[in-house]
Amino acid sequence: MPASTRRVSASWLRGIRFSWFSLVMLGLVVIGVLVVAPTLHLYVDQQHEIGRLEKNNADTAAKVADLKKQAADWSDPEYIKAQARGRLLFVMPGETSYLVIDDRAPTPQKNQAPVSRDIQATKSDWLGALASSFLTAGTTGATADQLSK
């Protein structure tokens, strides 16, 4: 570094003067930041916790409302009859119940050849098929005028 550059930087550094007032104020700002930062962090954490608990309360309230609806449904005799018919296959006196059972033999599974680990050649020209698909798209089907009629 040249001597002139060192002199400029040194003279600039010597030109900075701190008074006692500025040092006291800087100290107060640093102490303020050290005191406020943990408190602010605690406040943000508590706000997140409050939001989580409010969501939990809303979910619980929705579950309670659902359970009250289910309790009201089960106090209705028609709902109980419908559940007994659907779930337990109950019938009313005088009714005949028919249960259809599939007695056919299960279809045999096709014997699948073992999978080969050898690399196989492509049996079709996929690039040509793709190109012809682009070229013939829209020419073989009905046009928009024919569909609107």
C-alpha cells in the first residue's frame, strides 16, 4: 500500500471524534437492543403459540358440533332403522331378505412370463408415429362447425 493511501486512511480515522455523550448514547442503544431482543423473541413465540391454540380450539369445536349432530341423528328412530338395515342387514317383520352370493369360480390369473433384464429393441417407430399424430391432428375428426350444428 502506498504511503499516501495510508496517510489518507489514517487521517480519516483520526478525524472521527467521539464525545462522551455519543459513547453513552451508543452504550444505551446496545443495552436497549440486548434487553428488547429477548422480550421481542418471547412475544413472537407467544403469538405463534396463541395462533396454534386458537386453531386447536376451532378444530375441537368442529368435532363437538359433529358429535352433537351424530347424537341428534341417533335419537331419531328412522335413522336407527336405516342404520340397522344398512349395516346389520336387519329386516322388518314380514319382509323377506335376499342375499346374493357370487358362487362363480374366480377367473384364473394369466401366467405372466418372467420379466427379462435384457435390453430390448423398440418394435415400432415411435418418432414417426408422433410426427404423423401431429400432422393428422384435427383432420380426421369433426370440425367445430360440424359440432355446432
